[in-house]
Amino acid sequence: MKEYDVIVVGGGNAAYCAGLAAQEAGASVFMLEAAPEDESGGNSRFTAGAMRVVYDGVDDIKKLVPDLSQAEIDTTDFGTYTQDQFFDDMARVTQFRTDPALCELLVTRSLPTLIWMREKGIRFVPIYGRQAFKIDGKFKFWGGLTLETVGGGPGLVDMLTASGKKNGIEIRYNTRATDLVYDGVRVSGVRFKCGNETGELKARAVVLACGGFEANAEMRTRYLGPGWDLAKVRGSRFNNGAGIKMALDIGASPYGNWSGCHAVQWEMNAPEFGDLAVGDQFQKHSYPFAVLVNATGKRFVDEGADFRNYTYAKYGRVVLEQPGQFAWQIWDKKTKHLQRDEYNIRQCTKVTANTIEELATKLDGVNAEAFVRTVAEYNAAVRQDIPFNPNVKDGRHTEGLTVPKSNWANTLDTPPFEGYAVTCGVTFTFGGLRITEEGQVVSLDYQPIEGLYAAGELVGGIFYFNYPGGTGLTSGSVFGKIAGTAAGKAARG
């Protein structure tokens, strides 16, 4: 039986960063990917590819985008995104629960890790289409999110796969790891299943990087709570918690926000799992400029509480809690130009009308009379004397409503009016395994488990309740590199 230095379970961003780092440390690397090759990459393939990273100005951006043209530099205000800003965002959105040591690694190593990825062949570009508005002739980025991978998530997986092949990393598709080989002291390999074939692979270290339990309806219901079996899954159908379960079965310590997850507003009639032909376009992320109503015809959330980057990952849960697990986003002509591209796909549950009263009759499942009343009350409450500015939290708010709108409040009074039906789409789960600062999995006795490392979605303790947009891929890269480096060194040591 062939023995490898490091086996990586998974085939997405965190897994490849672990594999590449282990190989760089001198280890032979073998990867097991449960999905077929055309669905490989876990949730990484389903993302838009945005990565949150610390940068002190355009010079840091140029390290990641060396082919940035002078014209782009002249017409763009990239601003900065400092370590302090990243720390503040992580603390605020997780209600100060993020693990301090893990958060520090995430923040301080974000730029060095992305520079390392660039050296491995991963290319980045500014997110002009979704994260910048043009003001006075210059693009201005907002929300601390500036770069994405070329080709989005599919492009990221393709570039990582090419880098893996170039560096001699073996990967086997359609192969699910089922158990860890463990003698009570040390992990020395994995058992696997491939079709009707089962077997055992030996290794000096194993890195688990095969996602959370978001695609497992039973685990969602058990840990997230009643109703979560009804949520749509935004991404891979293969992220079913197997890696977490394998580790827990040998006494690994669970950690983090097991009742929490990243969940967004998602096309109401989307399929059960992600559709690679559509990608992330089922999302409906321009809601800060719209009004959300539920089946009772009433608003239920502050659409303008903060930039979309800081609310979208928690508002899916709020939609799931509404009657019927759905809501409608309501728009008028004044703000339609602010809609992202995903509002134009063919697979939209969308209605259009020339009056609010007509629209009310077309919103399936909604109390029409209450909806008309809600819009009238909302329109009367908007502070129209405050200028509207989509680039900043403009303070244009409502007054006197039970559910306020804190920013970007615009009256719904200019036809045509539109409604988009959304439900909850779960992206990834926040609960997972406890790790050391070297990425080593910790036991129930709070001791590192020899030979076992973890990275990506199945690491607990980083995100609680919510997360800043673009942090998931960055976290996978940072902790993938950490875990792979440590595993590679341990295997070769």
C-alpha cells in the first residue's frame, strides 16, 4: 500500500491551499474529492470569488493585481482596508465572540496569504461590477471588499487545480473519505469509498478541508434548529459534514457557533442544491435599496441597517423565520439601476405592475390589503430631505415605523414597480472543530491530536451569528496554508 506524507480530504480552496503549502514544505500530497471532477471544489466553485484582504493603498492592490492599468488606477479610489478595520468588522458582526487568536491570524495573514496564492498562479481583479459605484468620475469601493478571483469561484477552482497539477499533487475524484485511521494516539490515514470500492490510505498527516454540514438536512435541523430542513442549499451537495463527523468520532473537540450559519436571500424557486449553470446568481443582494415584505404584507427587517456586506449573511435566517419561509423584495424605477446582475437572470420569480395596488394582487401568498397599507405608511415615513447616497451609510431613514429603515430609504412611488420572491439559501455552517494556531485539531481533553489538521468551513470559532462578506474564502486560504504547512513539516520531520 502506497503511503503519502499528507492526505488532504476535500478539493476546494482550503484543501488546495493546504495541499500546496504541504507540498511546499517538502511533503508528498494526495487529495480525496467526494465530487466528480465537473462538480469538484466544494462551495468554492459556487462563490463569486470575492476575498476580503487587508491593504494600505493601491501599492498593495498592485501586488495582487500587477497588471492593473494606469487608467484603472487614475479612475479608481481604492482607499484602504487596514488591519484595524478588518478586526473591527469581525468583532462587530460576530458580536465580539470571534476567537481572538484565530481572528488575528485571519486578519494579519490575509495579505501575505493572497500574495502567496498569486505566486501559485491565482489571479485577482478589482470587483468593479458589485463593490464600486462611480462618483464624480471615479470608482469608489465600499464595505471593505475590493478584490475577487478571475473567473469567480469556478475560475478559482480551475486555477488551484492547475497549480496542484503543476506542483505534482495527486487528486482522486468521486472518492469519499469515510473514517480516520486512528490508534488512540495518532491519525495515520483515512478509509475511503469510491463506487463499490473501499480501502485504506496511509499518511503521516491528514488535513480535513471538506466543508461544513450545510448540505445535510438532518444535521441542519439538529444543530441550526426546526425549519432549517426547509432551507435551500446555495452550494455543493457534497458538503454534508462528513469531515466533522469523522473527527468527532475519534474524540475531537467541537467548537464555535453550532446553531449559526451563513444564510442569504435566495431565489424562492431555486433547486434544492446549487446549480453550477447559474452559480451564485440565485442570490438577491441589492435589498438595502428595496423594501422587504412577508406573507402578512408587512415589513419585518431593517433593510438599510448596514452595507450589504455586513447583513446579507444573517438576513437569510430572518426570511426563513417568516410565515411560509419566504418574502418579496419590492422595487420601483428610481433605484432599479442599482440592482446587481443577478436580478436579470431568466430563473427569477418576478412580478411587475404599474401601480402598488396592481402589484399587491400579483404577490403570491401576500395579504394584498396589508401590503398596500404598509407601502403607504413607509412612503410617509421616509426623510426625503436627507440626500440619498448609495456609497455611504447616508442616514436617509424612516421615522415613526415599528421596523425602521436606517439608510437608503426611498419612497416607492415611481412605476413600474417590481417584486422578487426570495427564501433562505444556506451557504455554510459556523460550528466545527477546535484547532490550534498551527491548524492542528484539538481533542476533548484539549490536547492536539497527532497527525490531524483542519481548515476551511469545518473550523469552528471564527464566525458567530454573521460574517463580513468575502471572509470565507480568505479564511479557507489562510488556515489552509497554515494547516498544510504544519502538516507537511510534521510529516517530513
